[in-house]
Amino acid sequence: MSDSLLVEDISSWLRANARGRQNAKPRDLLREHLHELGHTVTDRKMREVYAGIKDVGHSCAAPKGLYWIVTASDRQATTDQLHGRAMAELVREREIKDAGASGIQGELF
């Protein structure tokens, strides 16, 4: 099945079942639904696809899971979470570069 159909099926399910951060649903429920529709999608592929949908948020706090962004506060929470993750990755990248420069690569792992 095509990626555009997968995008539409993901969007449709989230709009119907997980509107707003307070209604976030576990990723496994979405994957089960997609398999019922005949999509043979891996978890990685599903994550790649929904990462490209601008109205999909992911909550790491209760309730954990995916949700369809409805309000400005939903969008702000998603933006804050993405910013926090990006900062953590930048710190890790800096540590790796610094360790390589000083010859202490083994201490990172």
C-alpha cells in the first residue's frame, strides 16, 4: 500500500480516537488498527510516517502515546517536547565530539 494511504489512515484514526493530548493512545493500538486495514507496516516505518504529519503529537507523560493536535496548548506541548529532545541530542553529540578530540572514546560507553 502507498505511503499516502498510510498517512490518511493514520490521520483518520487519530482524529477519530485520539483528539487532544488528554486522549493520547498507545502506538500499539494504532499499529493494530493499521494491520487490520491490511497495512504490513513496521513500527519504524509507522514512526517515520507519523513524524511527517504536522498535526500528530506524542506524549511521554500520562496518558502516554500519540494524539491529534487540537488546541494551541497541544501544539505548544509538542513543540516543547521536540525542543527538549533536540537539546539532549545536541549535548550527546557534543560529548561524542569532545571525547574523540581528547582521545577518551572508551569512557562514553
